Amino acid sequence: MNIQGLDIEIVEEYKYLGVHLNNKLDWTHNTDALTFYDSMVASVIFYAVVCWSCGSSERDRKRLNKLVRRAGSVLDCSLDSIDEVVLVLYTMGYFCNT
């Protein structure tokens, strides 16, 4: 195939600006990536955050936030940091005052 005299390679899938486009024009790959994050990554990171966050060190929170940013980079979307999740849970009354 060519466009204006330039040969264009035909591929089954192409990633552009973090979005996976395929020759079927469906969103399966993008949906699978977000589902994976929600079911595997987020559940492990945020499991029992109510219990461990108050006692975690700044170093540990930075390391976990780095992991969250990396996951967001892979998924090409913005994800809430550990600190943001803790703040939301705190305002919802899930934490006692320390």
C-alpha cells in the first residue's frame, strides 16, 4: 500500500501515543491493560493501605509512588499516588487520628 507515492507498511497492531491501535479497530488491548492494572497492580499496592500507610516511611512511600507512576506510564494514563489514596480514605473516615 502507498500514500502519495510513499510505501506504507501494513501491520496488525501499532502503538501511537500510548494507545494500541489494531487492524480490527477494537479496544481489547487497551481494556486488557487497564483491567490488569486494576486487578493485579492496584489491588496489591492498595491492599490494607489503611493499616500500613501510617507506619510507612517516606522512603517506602516514594518507592511505591514510583511504582504507581511507572504503571501509569506503561498504561499511558494518570494514576492516583499512594498519598492521594490515603488522603481520600482518611477523609472518608477509614483512618483514626494518630
